[in-house]
Amino acid sequence: MKQPRPTELWAWWLAVAWLALVVLVALCADFLPLSYPAATPDLYAITQPPFAGPHWLGTDPLGRDVLAGLIFGARTACLVSAPAGLAAAVIGTILGSAAGYWGNQRLKLPAGLAFLLVGLLLFWGCFTGPGPWFLSWLVVVGLALVAAARLMRLSERVAPQPLPLDTIVLSLLALLTSVPQLVLALAIAAVWPPSLSTLVAVLTFTYWPVTAQLVRADMRRIRQLPYMEAARAIGLPTWQIMGRHAFPLLWKTIRVTLPLSLATLIGLETTVSFLGVGLPLETASWGRTLATARLDFTAWWLIVFPACAILLTTLALRQLPFYPFGKSS
């Protein structure tokens, strides 16, 4: 095995140390001995430069402590990017692996079940569409009672129909990737009420196609490996093929893309909060601290300190996949 160079070791360990510090600060934000909380202004120290008085990193034009804003902004970055990254990885892995493994012909559904799915979509349209809710409920119940017996007989006579899963997933990917992520996130976040859960849902919705594309391409390669064809030939169940043979190879792709996804999501979160969308007004964020620099262009510390926090965290996350003690990712 090739020995890592000292610079690679130092770079990786520095990245781990910085990320550990960010997570530790985010966990202990409520217990740190701060002079002023993040949302409490000091009206006697407005736009105070750093290293002067009790405000070590200065204050913004509203009198809020910059250090407290960075600490609680780290907590916001962790609470938003980590759940969104994990949720996007799970959704992208499930849809991408299913589309890559089954394609358009391998997954076959009974005809009755296929018509039932179409019927459920129509029923959902009855509930969400205009008109009295009670009437829609009567229509749903009546059609369900009439169609139940028909579907049972139909599934016995008609052969199972292939589900074009790959085409469906690719259509979703093409639809979501045709719009830039930032534009899509801003459009959705501007409609929903601002909250942490809203921003997590928005970032998950806008970023899962990236993971799905990579996982789908890797699964199509894995599906054609000789031992995968042998496993299907001897009749192993699908869950065993996917769980024991396919996902261990997919984990390499997921392990590399997850830190990169977190870095991108932190950038999206700071950009959205910089523009004043997605988060409540009382929630501290690195992007919101950067936005206060527009009130006073001479306050250089409002740009330098948040920008350094964003830059160091993003670079550290991008360094994580290059694990120096094993094979290069």
C-alpha cells in the first residue's frame, strides 16, 4: 500500500480537527460563557471593531456580537446541512439504485396493482382539486368499492406489466436539474413559512437528484458484473442481491459524495440566509452575519470572519473523502 505523504496527513487531520471543533461548538453553544447572546444587541457598542472591549470579534451595525453569531451560526449550519445531506443521500440512493438495477423492464407489477396506483393518483387529485370535500369522499368510496372486485379478477387474467422505473426517475431528474439549485431553493423557500425544518426540506428536495444520478450510474455498472449475473442466475432474492452484493460497492460512492454534499448544502444555506429567505429573523446564521456588512461597508470584520468560517468548513468537508490511510477515494 502506498504510504501517504506528510502534507496529505496534515491536511486530512486539520480538516477533521476543524470539523470536530465546529460540531463541538454547535453542541455547546447554549453553555458557552458568551458576553452577549446572538440575538441580544448592545446599543452602546454598535459597529465596534474586533478585539475592543467585551466583544472579541466586534459587533454588527445592530449591536449584535459577531462571535456569538458565528457560534450559533455553526449550530444552524449543522442543524440544516446534516439532516438535509442525510435525507438527500437516502432518497437519492433508494431511487437511483432502484432505477439503475431494475431499469424499465425488470420490475413488473400485477395489472391490478398498476391500475390501483393510477386510481390512487386520481383519488388524490379529487381531494386536492377544487370542489366540496364531502362529494370527493363519496366519489372515492364509491369508485373504490366498484373497482375492488374488478381489479382482483383483472390481476388473475392479465400478465404483470413492466414498470418503466428508470424512465420515471430520469424524468424527475431532468425536471429538477433543469432549474439551478439556488433558484429552485429560493423559489420554494420564499413560499413556505421560514423555519429550520422548512429549509431542511427545501435543501433535501433540491439536492437529492445529485446523489441519485451518481448512484444510478454506479448501479448500472454493478448490475453487469459477473457475480451479480451469477447471483440472479441461481435465483437469489432481490433483497439479498441488493443488500449483500450491490450496496457494499455503492457505499464507496455514497461515502465520497456525502461530505461533498454537506459542503454544497452549507453553501446553499448561507446563500439563502444571506438573501433573507428560509430562516426566522431570530435565527443566527453565517450568511445572515455576512448580510449585515451591507449596512456598513467599512466593517471588514463582518465579511472576513464569517467568510473564513464558511471557507474553512467547506474545504474541510471536501478534504474528508481523501482518506490518507487506505486506498484513495
